Amino acid sequence: MTNSVAPTRRRGSDKRDRLVAAATQLLLEQGIERTTLADVAAAANVPVGNVYYYFKTKDDLVAAVVTGYIERAKAVLHEIEIKYRTPKARLRALVRQLTAHGDQIAETGCPVLCSELGKRAGIDLSQSELMKNPLVWAEDQFRSLGRTDARELSQQLMADYEGSALLSNTLNDPSILRAMSRRLLAWIESM
Amino acid sequence: MTNSVAPTRRRGSDKRDRLVAAATQLLLEQGIERTTLADVAAAANVPVGNVYYYFKTKDDLVAAVVTGYIERAKAVLHEIEIKYRTPKARLRALVRQLTAHGDQIAETGCPVLCSELGKRAGIDLSQSELMKNPLVWAEDQFRSLGRTDARELSQQLMADYEGSALLSNTLNDPSILRAMSRRLLAWIESM
DNA sequence: GTCTATAAATCGATAGAC
DNA sequence: GTCTATCGATTTATAGAC
């Protein structure tokens, strides 16, 4: 009984990881529908046909990208909890984290891909950890601050972030995201 | 010299209009890339091949949809200017207008399609009237209120709208958009 | 496990009859 | 102007050699 799993992760080959990494970047830059498996394979230096050894369908590859994003986000939230002990400091850290790569966001748009994912069949984003995790996390922080409207505040925070990311991308102007970041930090400070 | 134009609008046929109307709805519901010309033709009750009599390419059809959106938005802003004379009343009317069809927005997402349009070749959204018109219009209203940071306020307004529309769609919850509407109205009121 | 070659399906676009 | 039939390119996916 070895500890090998599925037709995935095996010692000595990082092809699967390279494919997910390449897909993560390309899906963001070009969008899901405009990115072909050939694009991904080329960027990962993997022959096209071999992609199907690791992912049965394109949807599976997209799902792997989303899972990767969810895991990274989870790790970031966990690190913030360890590093900062007060709700305010944690919320500030979240805002800084979200807007940290502002220039890239201005180029690629919302890094969550939700507007596209929601239009793909078989995905119920409202139940996905993709948005739920950060929303619930921020809600918990606001509640720790004694706010009874924690849910609404959390949604407001994420909406402000997503909206300014979208506008930054549309107008190709990173300063919009930075302005929103300043505003959110002041807002949290004033609580 | 008649008043007929291009291979378009002719007395007695509304095929072109039907195609644009069908495309407008389908692009919103399914996204640009996932909507085929066959989809549009079927929804408009027009044979597939005939689409190309009215639009040389799919991009042309998309452009017609965008133009239609820009014209309608322009008309709405113009009507608001006629109906309301103070900047505050005008801004309130804009917010109400933007969030008027909240339930549909929760289903289809941002009605401006900017996240998808930006990823299509040959479109510079930062120069398009699509976002520029409402942004400049709101900026003018804020400036009339004596605000020197009118530009930033206008961007903030549109980012809040886009973000809450996106989140409403992602979580399939129209109340998020309504909450943002209330918040924006109070914000304008307090100026 | 890896890769090449190719099948199968989809879709944008065109030709040409009416 | 309208419509049918179909081409050609692209892309997802599979078969099968190594």
C-alpha cells in the first residue's frame, strides 16, 4: 500500500503543477473561453495530448485552478490570523493583501474570475469556497468588533474590492484600486 | 438620392433590430464567448446564414450591442438631466436607475460586460464611451456640488455599483445590490 | 507515464440558389 | 434581401505507439 494517489502527483514529475500554474496565469490574462488547452500546454512545455493524462476535460483543469486559488487564499487568511491578533489589524492586513498586486490586477482584472466562472455550467459560485471563505472570514472579524451588521460590512468590503479591481482593469488605471485601498483602511480604522 | 443607409435599416424589415436585441440578452446571460451566432439567430428567428447580411463578423454584432448600450445609457442620463435640476437629485436618480433591475443583475451580472470586452482584441475600453460617459457625467455632478475630488468620487460610485452587481451575481443574492443602493443614496444625501 | 497523430465536434464565415 | 448548404479553421478529446 503506497501513498500514491490518483493519476496525479507522483515523485519526479511536476507536469501537473506546471499545467495548473500556466493555466492559472493564462485564464486570468485571456479569460477562460479564449484560452485553449494548446495555449496552456505550450506555456507549460507539455505536449497537448498529454494534458489529458492529468485532466480528463478542460473543466477539470479549470476546477484545479480554482481549487488552487481557494487553497492559497485559505493560507493567506490563516497567516494573517497568526500574525495579527486584533480584528482591526486583521482586516487591514486583508485589504493590504487584496490590493498588494494592484498593477497586475489593473492588467488582468478581478483575480477571482467569478464573472466568467458563474457563466459556466455546473458551477454554483454561491456555494463555492471561492467567495464564501473570505466573506465569512471578514464577517467574523467585523463581528469581533461588536458589529451586528457584520455580514453586510463584509459584503461591502468585498464588493468595493471587486468593483475597484474591475474599474482599474477597465480604465487601465491602477490608482483606482489604490484609492479604494486607502479608503477601506481609513474606514476600518474609524470603527 | 434616397435616405437608405448601408446594408442596414430598411423599411419593412426588423431583422437587424431583432438580432441586436437577441444578442444583447444572450451576451449578458451566457457571456460573449459562449454565445454562438447560431444561438443569436435562433433567438431572433433568423436563419444563421442571414446574420452575415447584417453583420460582417461576430465582432461587428458585439460592437452593435455595445453601441446600443451606450446610446440607451446616454438617453437615460439625458432624461435625468431634464427631470432633475440639482446635482444631488441627479446623482440619486442615477443610483436608482443603476439598481432598478436588481433581480436581473443578480442573475446576469454586470450589465456592462466590461470584464469580457476588455479581453477581446481590438477594444480599448479605457477610451470607450461605455464607461467614460457615466463616469464623466457623475464627475460633473460631483463638481457642481463643489467637490474638488469629483473624479475620485465618480470612480468610487461606479466601482461600488459594479462590485455589488458582481457580488450579487456571484452569490445570487439581489439584497447585496439593494444594500449598496441604500448606502450610496445616504452617501449622496450627506454631501 | 509520455508523446504523436488524428478523430470528433463546434463554430465562424462563405457560396450561391432563389 | 433571404435562405440552405457547406467550407475551413479551430479546439476538445481520444487512440495507440513507445
